[in-house]
Amino acid sequence: MAVVKIIELVGSSKVSTDDAARQALKHAQTSLRNIRAVDIVSTGLRGENLDEYRAHVRVAFLIEGTSVD
């Protein structure tokens, strides 16, 4: 039986909301293994000049010691 944990992250970028989501995933991959899904919850603009793209994402990964059957 597989057990999956889900965490929420917010990525940011000066380029686009897609890049902001990629940045969140890139950083998640430095400390998480067995990532199985990334869902974009919301996107938006932030900053004083509204020039920072943000992406709120959910990252799902397998808990070690479990498997996908």
C-alpha cells in the first residue's frame, strides 16, 4: 500500500506564473524524493509594482517504505 504526503509551497518568479511553479518544484526536488504530482492551486501577482509572479502549489510524494501497487 502506498502512503502519499502532500505539502504546499509558494514559488515566485519575475518571468511568469509557470516559471514560479517550476521554481517551487525545483526547490522541492532538492530535499524530497519520490515526487508523484504537482498541482497548481492558484497564481497571482505580488510586490509593490505587481511585478512578481507567484504560484501556490501542492506537491505529493511517496513516504519511504511504502510502494505503489
